Amino acid sequence: MIRVGVNGYGTIGKRVADAVAAQPDMEVVGVTKTSPTYGAETAIRSGYDLYAAIGDRVEEFERAGVGVAGTLPDLLDAVDIVVDCCPSGVGEQNRSIYEAHDTPAVYQGGEDATVADASFNARGSDESVADADSLRVVSCNTTGLSRLLAPLEETYGVEKARVTLVRRGGDPTETGRGPINDIVPDPATVPSHHGPDVNTVLPDIAVDTAALKAPVTAMHTHSVNVTLETAPTATAVRELLEGEGRLFLIPERAGLDGAGALKDYAADVGRPRGDLWENCIWTESISVQGRDLYLFQNIHQEADVVPENVDAIRALSTDLSREESVAKTDEALGIGL
Amino acid sequence: MIRVGVNGYGTIGKRVADAVAAQPDMEVVGVTKTSPTYGAETAIRSGYDLYAAIGDRVEEFERAGVGVAGTLPDLLDAVDIVVDCCPSGVGEQNRSIYEAHDTPAVYQGGEDATVADASFNARGSDESVADADSLRVVSCNTTGLSRLLAPLEETYGVEKARVTLVRRGGDPTETGRGPINDIVPDPATVPSHHGPDVNTVLPDIAVDTAALKAPVTAMHTHSVNVTLETAPTATAVRELLEGEGRLFLIPERAGLDGAGALKDYAADVGRPRGDLWENCIWTESISVQGRDLYLFQNIHQEADVVPENVDAIRALSTDLSREESVAKTDEALGIGL
Amino acid sequence: MIRVGVNGYGTIGKRVADAVAAQPDMEVVGVTKTSPTYGAETAIRSGYDLYAAIGDRVEEFERAGVGVAGTLPDLLDAVDIVVDCCPSGVGEQNRSIYEAHDTPAVYQGGEDATVADASFNARGSDESVADADSLRVVSCNTTGLSRLLAPLEETYGVEKARVTLVRRGGDPTETGRGPINDIVPDPATVPSHHGPDVNTVLPDIAVDTAALKAPVTAMHTHSVNVTLETAPTATAVRELLEGEGRLFLIPERAGLDGAGALKDYAADVGRPRGDLWENCIWTESISVQGRDLYLFQNIHQEADVVPENVDAIRALSTDLSREESVAKTDEALGIGL
Amino acid sequence: MIRVGVNGYGTIGKRVADAVAAQPDMEVVGVTKTSPTYGAETAIRSGYDLYAAIGDRVEEFERAGVGVAGTLPDLLDAVDIVVDCCPSGVGEQNRSIYEAHDTPAVYQGGEDATVADASFNARGSDESVADADSLRVVSCNTTGLSRLLAPLEETYGVEKARVTLVRRGGDPTETGRGPINDIVPDPATVPSHHGPDVNTVLPDIAVDTAALKAPVTAMHTHSVNVTLETAPTATAVRELLEGEGRLFLIPERAGLDGAGALKDYAADVGRPRGDLWENCIWTESISVQGRDLYLFQNIHQEADVVPENVDAIRALSTDLSREESVAKTDEALGIGL
Ligand SMILES: NC(=O)c1ccc[n+]([C@@H]2O[C@H](COP(=O)([O-])OP(=O)(O)OC[C@H]3O[C@@H](n4cnc5c(N)ncnc54)[C@H](O)[C@@H]3O)[C@@H](O)[C@H]2O)c1
Ligand SMILES: NC(=O)c1ccc[n+]([C@@H]2O[C@H](COP(=O)([O-])OP(=O)(O)OC[C@H]3O[C@@H](n4cnc5c(N)ncnc54)[C@H](O)[C@@H]3O)[C@@H](O)[C@H]2O)c1
Ligand SMILES: NC(=O)c1ccc[n+]([C@@H]2O[C@H](COP(=O)([O-])OP(=O)(O)OC[C@H]3O[C@@H](n4cnc5c(N)ncnc54)[C@H](O)[C@@H]3O)[C@@H](O)[C@H]2O)c1
Ligand SMILES: NC(=O)c1ccc[n+]([C@@H]2O[C@H](COP(=O)([O-])OP(=O)(O)OC[C@H]3O[C@@H](n4cnc5c(N)ncnc54)[C@H](O)[C@@H]3O)[C@@H](O)[C@H]2O)c1
């Protein structure tokens, strides 16, 4: 059993913990929190030992009636690997602590690529990442793009991808984030940093991205154009994408018209938190004009990186091949809609 | 076993079906749909027999590859009771069909009170509803108000309740509904019809309501004032409300600041669809000024009526007392946070 | 003086009336309304004679204390030209009435292209439109695209344009329109009809569009890619676009980060209704990668077609050249920021 | 002529400057800005001399090609009075500077009441404020409540007012503010600080307020209950309120259903920036049940305090009576719809 610690039990951390707990070859040794908010209760309800992320906060937990098993160093001593799910930039600060404890680490996409030996996406990364002692799972948007572009590149060749990312302004719990009634170019410069980030896992794909921020909380929406090197039919592309385990082709005429319906569907079929681990691609939108492929996809920002974290753990801890790991992860979680 | 049919498998219908299926004394014989959208797939995944709500649509289901077990009349013949979860006003149209089949029926709050022999709320209605052959579960807002006002009336006496209902503009799946960037008085006249609707279950309580429609999808928010007949302390009120099974007092300092966090918490603790069957009352907001009690409560419009439907089924089909039914329902669903 | 009538005094109609009234060579003979809502008051305050759009509604106006000068046929008899600003599809129904009165007509973009002899955009259309007896001013989105693509085509040649349109869900007054918390592919198929609509004025430009609907009310946002036939510098493109009268290049570092700030700025400089008649292009976003030009532009859906209507009136009624008309219009309105 | 300086040319400051400039007995000597964003351009277009709010930023303005007439101390030397329109809390920091220059000051409602000798509302404050050397114009919400409660108190007596404030999350330009899809109790405790703030101008009125924050940008909405000491008819209340110059009774059946339509109407009738200086009260909502008065009012947060600032200037600088000042202000601005 791979003994895993999760440092930072927030939106991503709690999902990673649950996904790890669902794996046959892994166990959650513990998770950390900085303060005894509702996540502390739900961690305990989920059966995870709770550690104080910050040493001198132990008392604050105790005052709130929440028992902690120790602090971050205690957790690091007890695990084979740590998954850092702290806010952007905090992972970088934590790196020296992990290194001091000789604990291999998986970081999230909010960190700069330099935080880890390599950036990771289970579909896009090549096998060289197996040599790394630390990995950075790329961001939700980059994960979504990598999963889509990798098979297109392999099958048809990608001459150039151009993607408009209409990003959610904040997660459902982030009441302090806007905009309320605006679409904000963010960054206002084009191309955005998302394209180069794709190149940390797929270095050879030409991709330009333009990013907007919109007043929605549930999912990102990508408007994708890919000029391919050959000119397949839309049907062929559809079939190619249907063959990818972490791409969900939204059935036509099913009434799934947006993020609200997608999450409702996910909840209906029993997904925890209504999570959509897969890219959600509107089948009707897949179209080929000459060598120009178009499609819309939605990305559940809170969920798509979760199986990738599980695979990153295996990449650092086992000799399993990528395919074996992905198959194990998907089986354990029930990926595939 | 009470054999239950659900006519109208939408937002409310699918939740009622799942809640019925979870009861030890009930089974779901089947559910109806008007067309083979994603709900049809999820009904089948949930193990419910699917019936065509409209006779001549059977072929449409078949073309979509969705097998149906029959049509509405077939379902009515096979059940002891039907729960009508059709859009507002359709229940009224269905009434003669149910009567022709001699099938007792539970209706939803979108119907006029005259659709059924009595209006129903498990906490607020008196025992006379046991004589009815049909019941209308009052709307989500009225359910939320009845649960709150009943114990206040019993314990302190209610001189007058004044409530501003800030209603969600549409459910998460209803992309066609607005407003986008406006708060709309709806109705523009005050008091709104919600107060009189409370009186269909609690006839003696003086309650004036004012209703707004806001650009949110997750929950309704009620700003409640109740002038009591006596002047309890806020602590006493808090304790009274904590004793009510279907009221959830949101813990202070837990970071639960709005509907997004509440639904996140519900999902974290494993609630199907992140459903909040309970009124969610901000503990910090409970305050008494003289005889004026104030508080904020949030109502999950898709969920709070669900346990009430289960109890309405038992009120029509069994001799169980209200308390016995509520206890059974709450136990089966895991109500109480 | 060209005597102009405006049939349909709503969002577009009232702006067209004011723009016509501001021209030295035109006068507003009257405007129509279907019912005495607030627009009736503001029409009268603006000094426009009010006509009942629907014959048998005269009494309704009178009961509301709003005097009308007659009905639509009376208005048509008194004008040289009518601008139809009725809701989509109603223009088509009105066509036979205008023809029966031998009144040349300008229609809006909500109508099918077949409603008029030609589709019109002052920058994009060629001079052949001068022969038409009726014109359709293309929609707000198509107007915005035509103004941008015409100079790019002329100067660099357009190999292919690919545009994602993030459309506002509804105008600020349209409280019934959504979505509230969703980005909806609309239409879900790609390419959308907007590209072909551009071709009604610029028949030779290859343009694929993909359209989304977002929960904002103030403006549309276009994420534009144009593969050019040559590879200019970004600076050259900037200068080209700065030379176009109806393109506003948003200054960098001015704090104009979205539609809210743009409309605030427009109001600050005294624009009636904070109207932005120009395409608003983020200067920082203009970028050239190889032959791929990228930029973001915002389109004020309520306003950009307004000067085009004025020019369409002149195209049907005078022998002025396009440049002369545009110069006259822009001077009268104060276009150019 | 009263020579006025405006320190802080933002949302409130620019409106105050324009309102001052419109008065026959006042002139705008200059306005300050902290950096050369678009407001700097519009200040100059409006004919106001621009001063650097922060001494060492003069160069930054010059680099941006914006000439400044001096810095804050220069402005203070040249004026009779300064209106501080800086962000909350900055006014308090500026106080000693104003005092050092012996410049009487008007502050805004974002400051604590202690910033000035007295808090001010033209309708609510008593004449004792005339003795003050500095005044704080109360916040937009408090202004709206004071204007409404003062005549009710005078005419019927107010036993108790209970108001739910559904506040806009941010102004239209504030893209960084949320919530996006949530209604947030803010503060979560009831009563909120708004009631006590009303008491800074109307010390004897019993008023409890409960405040929410909603995902809208255009206006605040108040759901008002006032238990009166006598029981007037709704018609009598309507007539009373119609007699108040800064209350606009929204006509029934005019299609003015929310903030979007209200602002559209204001723009239609030529209001600069579509500003609504008046409380906007839905006539249909005015209702009396026993001694309980109910109504909805909307408050344009950016605008309602503007005429109050003008009157505060006169209260500090002249011997005019309140009625004379209000009449002059309203005449100059065109208040009254
Ligand atoms: N939310 C998303 O959409 C999303 C998607 C993909 C990747 N990410 C990335 O995942 C990472 C985590 O993001 P998130 O959305 O889960 O954030 P979050 O704020 O929801 O969770 C972060 C958690 O870390 C805790 N924390 C803060 N400082 C800490 C410290 N010093 N030590 C330990 N814990 C600490 C916080 O209390 C919180 O519980 C970021 O790098 C982010 O960029 C987020
Ligand atoms: N959604 C809420 O917030 C909410 C809350 C409380 C009560 N209600 C009430 O519950 C009822 C159902 O509302 P909902 O939100 O579930 O609506 P919904 O639209 O989500 O679901 C209604 C379902 O009924 C189906 N249907 C339509 N016509 C039908 C017919 N003739 N026969 C059978 N099925 C038919 C629809 O296809 C749909 O699946 C209404 O009375 C509503 O007022 C809704
Ligand atoms: N609003 C936009 O964003 C926008 C932008 C560009 C083009 N357009 C197009 O302009 C046209 C008008 O749109 P709008 O947004 O101004 O609509 P609107 O609803 O604001 O105004 C339409 C007006 O026409 C009136 N009307 C309805 N039926 C009528 C009839 N039979 N005769 C006369 N008047 C009638 C309505 O009362 C209303 O005042 C449509 O074709 C639309 O597609 C709209
Ligand atoms: N916006 C509203 O809804 C509203 C309504 C009523 C009252 N108020 C109050 O009015 C005041 C101003 O609010 P606002 O909304 O106009 O804010 P704002 O941010 O729009 O404008 C404040 C301006 O002050 C400038 N500024 C910042 N620091 C400064 C300094 N040290 N010296 C001079 N200028 C400085 C900023 O650059 C900005 O231009 C606050 O007290 C606020 O609470 C605001």
C-alpha cells in the first residue's frame, strides 16, 4: 500500500483524498488543515486523520473540539508520498519541508512549472516523467487541453490549436470572487500562459490560447479550434474521442445544454459531489471544415485533475506503466460515463 | 410495501423516487417521462421502470433506444399511490386520470391548494389531513416557513411573522430562466401569496411575505422576522430550533457563508446530489430584540419537500402517526446534520 | 429633409430615433409603440409623435393618458422611409404593409436576409446596395465582425477568420432571460450562423464562428483569430485599426478591464445611455503569431447597429457616397472616442 | 461662488463634481486622482483641473501625458471646502490634512461616524448640523432609509421599522467583487449596522436591519416593513410619499420591473450616467396591513448620495435653510421623475 498524505484539504485536496482512498493500492494516512472550518469535520467523517498544517494552530483546533493527530512534520514522517493541495504559491514554500523529510511530492497546477522535476498529465506526458522525484499535475484547463490534443496529435497531427478559454470566475464556495456581470479578458494579452503550460506536457504542439473570466461557478468552457495536418471526417474525430477514457462525449438530444445539466447528470448517476472527472465534449459541436476541427468542451475545474493526481502518485511510487495506472484509477473511481 | 408511482421524473420527481426507494416500507414501481432526455437514462440506471407519460410518445423512446414498461395508465394500475411531480398546473390536469384509476395522489406545491383534499407539511399540518384521499405538499418556500413557524407558535406564540423571500431565479439546470443582473419584485405587490399558502397548513398564524427573484440557482434565502407573544432569549430560541429534526443550525465560524458552501458541505458529508432536506438557519443570525425574533434561513428548493412527500405518502396509506412517519423517513434518508 | 418613421420603439428603435433626430438631413416624423409602457412617456419627452403600432390599441393608450397621433398606416403615409425595429420575425410580417404603402424600409438583423433586397453594413457592404429598395442592417455581432474583417481583408487578405462569440444572455431590461450561472453553447453546433451572416455583406471572407451565451447583460465579447495572407506586425495592425472610425482601440493601462468599465467610460464622456457605437478592441490583446492575428473585442449590442441604420437610410434615400454618409453620421453623433 | 475641491475622483467623486458644477452658487476648482486611469481623461474632458492625490505621483501622470495642476495641498489652498470621496477609511486618514489647511470637509458614508462633527442627510438631519465644521453624508443605504422614514415618522409615527437590505455585490466597474451565484448574509449577524447608522441622522427611530449581498451590480433593493403608530390607508401613504421630492414612485403598469428597466428609463429621460438620485419605490408594493406598512424600494448606490453632498456643502458654507438648499439642488440637477 502506498501511504499518502494530503497537505491542504480544500477543494482539490478533499477530492484527491477521496480518490486515493478509493484505490486498491493506496491509503490516506492523513490530511492537513490550517483551521477548524467545516472541512475539518468532513475529513473526520471521512475517516481521515487530521493534522494541523501550521504548528502553532493545534490549540485552535482543540478549542473548536477537533482533535488533531499531529502537525505536518508528523504526517510527512508517516507517509511515502505527499500531495500538496495548498493555494497557488504555497506549494513552492512547502517544497523545502518535503525535501527535508525526503518525501516525494505531487504539486498542483497553481505552482510554477519549476516547483517539480516535471509537469504531468496522464494522457499527455511521456514516460520520461517516471524518473522524476516530484511532479506537478498541470492545471484544470491544461489537463483538459492535454487530454484532447494528445490523441489528435497522434492520429491526425496538429498544425496549430487555437483555444478560447471561458473560465469560471470562482468555485461555488468562493463568494468573494467576481465578476458579477462582466466577461473579463484575463489576461488581457493574447496568447495567454495556458498554451505554454500545455507545452510543459506536450512540448511539440503549437497552441495559442486566449482567456476570459466569466460570472459562472460550475465549469470552464473551451471553444476549441484545431487545424489538423490531415482532414478527417467529423465522424472519425468523434469515434477517436469516444475511444478516450477521460473524454465524455455528451450525447445529442439528451437535454444536456450546459454546466448545470452536466453536473445534475453527474449527481444523478451517483458521482460524489456531482464530479465530472472527464472532459465534457458536446458531440453536436464536433465539426470539421477543411482541416479545421471545431468543438466545445466543458471542464469541471474542481474534478478533472483528481484522477491525474492518482496517476502522478503511481508514477512516482511504482513501476506500473501509464496505461496500467490509468486503468486502475478509472476502474476504482468509475470513470467513463 | 406501499407501491408508489412517480408521474413526472424531473427535479422533484427523481428525488422523490430515490427517497421512496430508500424507505423500508415503500417501493418504486415506476416513473414516467415525457421524452427520452438524460433523466430517462438515469431512471433506468437507478433501477426504476420507465413509463411514457404521454401515450403516443412510446415510439420516440424506442427510437432513442430507451425501452418503456408501458404508459401512465399502466403505471397507475400497478401502484397503491401516485406522486405527481409534473410542472405547475399539469397536476391539476392529471387529477381526473388519477381519480378514474381510483389512485390516491400526492401533488406538489406548484398546484393550487384546491387540487387536493388538503395541503400538507409534516411539521405543520394537523392530524385532520389523515382523512384526505389526496394531499398537496406545499411549495419549497412554504415548507421552509411552516417548519420554522410551527415550533415558534407552539412555544412562544406568534403575534406576526414578516418574511422577505429572496428566491432563486431558476434551478441549476434551467438555463432559460433569469434574471441575469437584477433583483425583481415578484410579485411586485406585497404581501405575496406565500403567506396565505402557509395558512393552508397553519391556518392561525399571521404572516406577511414579500418576494423577490434573484440571479442565483442554488437556494432561496429567507430574511425572517417574527414578533413573538413572549420574549425569549436568543439562546432559548436556538435551543428550541436545534431540537427540530428538519432544521439545521449552521455552526458558527465553520466557514459556511452561503449556498455554495452549504451545498459543498452537504456533498462532503455524502448527501446524494448535495441535497439539503433541512432548512439551513444561520445560528449567528438568530437574534431577539424585544419580542422581535430575526434570523436568516436558506432553503434548498430542490430538496426540502422531498421528505415531506414521503410523509404525505404514509399519511394517505398507513395509520402511522406523524411522529412515527417522520422518524422513519429521517432515519432512512439520514436527515439531521 | 428625409422624413423617417420608426416602427417599434424598443431597445434599438429608440436609439435609432435619437440618432436620426441628430442628423442634419433627417427628421423623425413619428415612432410606434404597441402599448403605453415607459417608452411611450420617453418618446413624448423626446418630442416624437407617437403612433399605435396595432390599430385597435388606440384606446389602451388613451386610457393610460397617452395621446397618439394615429396608427401605423398614418405614419407610413407621412414618411419617406420606415425603419422597422420590431422583434425578430415581426419585420417580415410588416413587409407587405410597407410595400402596400410604397414605403422603402430598413430592417434589423433579427430578420432573415431574405426580408430585404440586400444586407447592409456601412463599412463592409459594396456599393451595389445603393440599388436596393429595402435593406437589412445586419445584427450587432455581424456588424462588429464586418467592421473588423473588412479592413483586414483589404490590407492583408484574410485566409480564414475563426471567432468565438461570447454573447450576452439578455439586454439589461430583459429580466426574463437567462442563463443565470451557465455558459451555454448556442447553437450547440459549430460553425454558428454568424459566419454565413457576415457573408451577406462580405461574401468572400472565409469565417467560422462558434457561439456561446453567458450570464451578462452589458456587451458581447468576441475572441477573434484571423489567419492573414501576409504577416504584419502587431503594431501595424494596431495602426490600421486605429484608422477606422468605428473601431475604438481601448487604451492600455487605463483601467478599462471589461464591459462595466467601458460603459462607465462612455457615460463619463457624455454618451447618451452610455452607448458605445464603436467596436471596443483591447489594444493589449492585439497580437500576431506567424500569420495568426488575435484580439478581443467587445460589442455593445444595443448600440453598434445604430449608426449603420442611419447610413442605411441614406443609402436608400440619397446619392451620397458611403464615405460621405459615414462622415455625416459620425460627425452628428460624435463617433470616435 | 463656493469654491469646491473633490478629493478622490471615483464612482462618487465624479458624480459629486458634476453635481457641484451644475449648481449656480458653486464651482469645481479641481479634483484629485491617484493614477492616470480613464477617470483622468474624463476629468479633463469635463473641464476640471486635475491634481495628483499623492505627491510623488506627479511624474506618473506626466509620463502618461496627463498634465496636473498641482497636488492635494495646492488644491486645498485654493478651495473653500473639500468633498472627500476616497475609499472607506482613507477619509479618516485625510482628516488631519484638511484640518491643517483649515478646510471644512464633507466625508462619505464609508467612514465611521466619528470622522466628522455630524452625520448628514438633507431630509432626515435636524438643523443642529448647521453648527458643524465637517459633515459625513451617510451611506447610500442609510440615505435611502432616512428619506423614507423621516416623513413616515413625522406623519404617522414609527413604532418600529424592519428592513431587509439586498445589497448589490459590487458596482458595475468592480470586476473583482462577488458573489457570482450566491446570496450572502453580510453581516451574518442581525441586526446589521445599517439601523444604528440611520440613528446617526434620525436618532429616535427604532429600526432593525438585516443585510444580504447579491450578485447584481446596478442597485440595492430594500424590502421595507414599518409598523406605524397609526393605520393610514395605502393610498394615503402613497400620496405622502409622492409629495417627497427625492422619492420616485415607480408608475404601475409601465414595465419598470427591476433595476435594469429603471436605469434604462433614467437614461431615456436624459439622466447623466442613467443616474437615479431618488429612492425608487414600487407603487404597487405599497401596502398597509393593520399598522404594518410594506414596500419595496430600489436605491442607486452610485447616485442617491450625490444631491446630499451638494446640500452638505451648503450646510457648511451658507446660511440657506435646508429647504432652500434642497430646492436649489433639485432644480439644478433636475431631480423629480
Ligand atoms: N479549484 C480549482 O479550480 C483548481 C483546479 C485545478 C488546480 N487547482 C490548484 O490546486 C491548488 C489548490 O487549490 P484549491 O482550489 O483546492 O484551493 P482551496 O483554497 O480550496 O484549498 C487550499 C487548502 O489549503 C489550505 N492551506 C492554506 N495554506 C496552507 C498551508 N500553508 N499548509 C497547508 N494547507 C494550507 C487551505 O486552508 C485550504 O483548505 C492550487 O494550486 C490551485 O491552483 C485548483
Ligand atoms: N424545482 C423546484 O424548486 C420545486 C420546489 C418545490 C416544488 N416544486 C413543484 O414541483 C413540481 C415539479 O417541479 P419540478 O421543478 O420538478 O419541474 P421539472 O420541470 O424539473 O420536472 C417536471 C417533470 O415532469 C415532466 N412532465 C411534463 N409534463 C408531463 C406530463 N403531462 N406527464 C408527466 N410528466 C410530465 C417533465 O418532462 C419533467 O421531467 C411543480 O409543481 C413545482 O412547482 C418545484
Ligand atoms: N437588442 C439587441 O441586442 C439587438 C441588437 C441588434 C439588432 N437587434 C434586432 O433589432 C430588432 C429589435 O430588437 P430590440 O432588441 O429593439 O427589441 P425590443 O423588444 O427591445 O423592441 C421591439 C419593440 O417593438 C415593439 N413591437 C412588438 N411588436 C410590434 C409590432 N407588431 N409593431 C410595432 N412594434 C412592435 C415592442 O413593443 C418593442 O417596443 C430585432 O430584429 C433584433 O434582432 C437587437
Ligand atoms: N460606490 C458606492 O456604492 C458608494 C455609495 C455611497 C457611498 N460610498 C462611499 O463613498 C466613498 C468613495 O467610494 P467610491 O465607490 O466612489 O470608491 P471608488 O473606489 O470608486 O473611488 C475612490 C477614488 O478615490 C481614489 N483614491 C484612493 N486613495 C486616495 C487618496 N489617498 N487620495 C485621493 N484619492 C484616493 C481612487 O483612486 C478612486 O478614484 C467611500 O467612503 C464609500 O463608502 C460609495
